[in-house]
Amino acid sequence: MKATTLRLRMKAGLLGCAIAVGIAGTALAQPAKTVRVWHTETNPASQKAVAEIIKRFEATRPGVKIEAEALSWNDLEGKIMAALAAGSPPELSHGQPVTCAALLQQKLLLPIDDVVKAIGEANIWEHYKKLCFADGKWYGLVHASGTSLMIYRKDLAKKQGIEPPKTWDDFVKIAEKLTIDENKDGKPEIYGLTMPGDNLFINILVGEMMAANGGKLFDDKNRPLFESKQMLETLDYWKRLAKFMPPGWEGHGYLDTFANLYGQKAAMMYAGFGRGASLIEQYAPENMRNTDTYDVWRKPHGPSGSAPASQVDEETWMLFKGSANPELAKEFLAFFYKDENYVEYIKSVPIQFFPITKSLRNSAEYRDIPMVKRWASWLQVQQEDLDKDQARPTLIIDWEDLTNKPYLLQILGSGVLRDMVLDVAVEGKPAAEAARRGQQRAEQIVRQAGAAKW
């Protein structure tokens, strides 16, 4: 009897152990809660910084996994739309301000006020409070910002006694002077100017040129102003500049234009950004990796304008409705902006990334970043654009455009502005003809968006 009882107890004990082990094994096998994060920083230094911040965060939150994916600017919007259509958006993604505004109007975003509270609203520079803010709530938060720059060969300009341009006419003359054909064979060794010909950057440039020429892209009733005097002057400006750009410029992307600059094939770059300082330090001849060779000007204004204008690269973090773990995503974002983490991200592209927080911008750790010291003049021009409120996101002329014109995302993706520019600058068509065609296409886009009020 005792032996039987003992055997039964042993079986029960073993069964209990088996159940306990099974429960523990099940707990261990539970998949981690995943937060998907899409960002636009494809350069290795930024990806490394993001990975390090993720590693630190995951160490504080066992059972949570952050999956980060770096996407190019040209791929991001399409992937966001596809994910939303499929009902499987990431928790967090970068997006251009026009993207954030459009998705906000479609009620596809969640507020991130908890993140702002963790950072401290008073700790965020005023400029960044103008983006994706509605009904007293934050729906977007800029990851970092940098304005577009006119980068030029300072050594060549100094040699020819060239002064900074104030007007478009000034700049065209400078582009002509800096187009250098030393052996007189009709093929310049150095072209005066390089600009990207892809859709995104032509949209960026047309928007800032129209702002610098006193123009607008749409009126108060959302009717396109593509046949306006300011637009015709802008298209003519492209035509005049194209004479001094490398053949095939319309097929050049952003990195190609930097290769033209540091490869000494072009003397100026109209759509430069601070991240170019890193490329110059990496690829230019060693004796040219400095502001004595490559410096920046504030951009000129057009004949109908009176002040410079630049585009500001300041993609916002967006939190999507329908994502699996939005609360964890907010925790991660608050962790990202802590000074000790955020500074690692800023250091990855320090001349492009202005911190959005006052605490970091004013810190000794930020000011002592070696590149910040080496390329201080590049940062000063960007700071001036921001301080004078002369920098705007892509296609935004007035800040109200972000909330009043949600169809700008469709305009951006349509290629209508790029087609207008190439019709004039490459195909040689009259500006009025290109503008008329663009006007018709843009009107149709606005009508399809249900925004036509004329």
C-alpha cells in the first residue's frame, strides 16, 4: 500500500513538474511585443545611432522589441499608404509635414501628447510647434531639422571676386562665371551649378523658389496659381540655370549632385543640405574638406520677391491608428528624445540635424561636437533661416497651408511640378504652355480631392 502511494505521489510530482515546466516554457516562448518604426535615415551612422538607442530601450523593457527600418525619402510615402490600405501600419514612421497633415485630416493618426509631456513642451523650440498640431493636440513631432543650403566653391568665388547673390539675376551671372572651360573645347571641366532632377527635389525647389519670388501655389479657394507671373518667372529661372548644369542633370538624384560638387564637376549646389558636409569630409580631396573651399550662402530672391526662402527638412514622427502597440511606441519615442540618447542621433549627421530640444541645443555636449565647430558657418545660415521664419516644409508657402491644403500630398506625388520644369528647362517648351498644362492637371487633382472651392 505504501509503495503504491509512493509511486502515485512520485507520478503526481513529476506531472506537476512537467506542468510547471510547460507553463514556464510557454511563458518563455511568448513572442515579444513588437513596435515597428520606419525612419528616413539610411546613412550607416544614423542607423547605428538608432540601433544603439533601441538596444538601450529594450534593456529597460524586457519582452519589447523595436523593429526599425530605414527607408529612402522617395519610398516612404508609398509604403505608408500601402500599409494603411492593408490595415497593417507601423506604430511609428517619419513623414513629411504635408503627409502628416493629410493623414491627420483623414483621422489616421493618434496624438502623442504623452511624448511632449515627457520632453517638456517648454523645452521644444517654437518653430516645431507649427507642424501637425490640431485641436490642442500634437500629432507629429519633428525628429530633427535642417534647411536647404546654397553650397558653393568659396575658393573659386574668391578667385574671381564674386560677392554673395541677392537676386536671381545675380545668381545666373555667377553660375555663368563659374562654368569653367579651361581647355576651350566647348565642354566645361566645371559646370556652374548642379541640381537634382528627381520629383521630390524639384517639388522642394519649386516651392522655395515660389516663396522667394513672392508667389503662392494655390489661392484661398484652392485654385492652383501655376499660370501666375511668379510661376512663369520661376520656370524661366530654371531654363536660364539649365544652361550651366551638367548634361543629363534631369536624371541626377540628390547624391549624384553632391558627387558633382565634391568631385569638382560643379561649382555650386542649389539643393544642398547640411549632411553634405559629411560627404565632403568623406570623399573630397583632403585639402578641400573645409569651409575655405566649400561654404554656403543664403539663397537669392526672385524678381517679384524681396527675401530669401529655403525648404526645411523636418520630417515628423507619426503614430498610427490601428497599430498594435501604440502605448509602447510612445514610451520609445520619449526615450529617444532624452538628451543622453538624442545626442547620439544628432551626432550622426550633426550639420543636418538641429535638435528640437532647447536642453540639447544649448548643451556643451552639442556645442563641442567636432563637426559643429568645423562647419559652424553652415549652421549659422540655417539658424538665420529658422530665426527669420524664412524656412518652410516642402510645398508650404504659408504655415496655414499645412492644415488648409491637405491635397498637397497628391500634388507632390503626381509629378506635375517636375513635368512643368522639365518641359521648359529640358524640352525647351514655352513657360506659358507648360504652366497651362500643369494648371489643368493640378485643378483636376484638387477636384478629385474634393477641395475645389472656385
